[in-house]
Amino acid sequence: MSEVAIITPTYPSLAANPLRLELKTYPVQFQLPTRFSDVAHGKRIGSIGMARYCEQARMQLLTTLLGKERLHSGTWKAFLRQISQEMLSAASFPETLTVGGGLRHIGNSSYSLGFGFFQGGVCVGLCDTTDVWVGDNGRPTAISDEFKNLLQKEALPL
């Protein structure tokens, strides 16, 4: 008789907080159309496609919080350090994704954004991103008070 291995995740689930599964938790909400190029099996969107939507959601949220001019003027300088994503059920093409997002945490030189992806009122995926603020030399530096204030306007109540 063979033994069955039980796999225990070594990372905390993004879905551990039930508030993350409710669209009303997220202060910023918008729609993202799905793309056929992100379909992996049948009408299901694969994990690579969901990572693309996470990046698209990150940029849309930053545009909402900071404004398009700041993002493209060279005053906003940050790089994406990490993306964590968790697929909770199958997202389908061609249904639109409703995305909720907001600031999860802000530190001295980094900040984290959190996102929920919804179809038909159901959370199909979660994503967190961490960006590091950098100076002109490309090295991590303290986030200015101006940008901290802009980011904190849409903090998640978690």
C-alpha cells in the first residue's frame, strides 16, 4: 500500500482573509476585458494570462492613484519587485474581469498593492504586488511624502 503525500503550502494564502473575496472591500474598481490570447484550456484563462491581468491592474491602479502625468514625467520611480497570485477558480473568456484594488501596505522605500479579480460576482483570483521606490541612481530610497499621501488615499481596510 502506498502512502499519499500531503502537500502543505509554505506561503500564506492570499485568501486567508475573507474580506479579500468581496468586491466591496476594494476602494478602486474597474473592468478589464479578457483576451483570447490568455486562454489556456477551452475558455479558461491560464495562470500566465492572470499574471498579465495583475500587471495591467497594477498600472491602472497606479494611474488612478498617481495620475498619468506623474507616471510618465519621470518623478515616479519604482520597480516591480514581486507578484504573488492565487487562482481561486477558473476565469473565463470572453467574460470581463471586474477588478478591485487598493494599497495594502506602505513602508519606507516600498509599497504593496492588493487586487481581487471577479467574474459573475465571484472572486476568481487574488494578486499582490510589491514595488520598490528608487532614486536617480536606481537604488532604493525613501518614498516622498507626496507620493505616500497619494497612495494612502485608497488603502484597503485589511
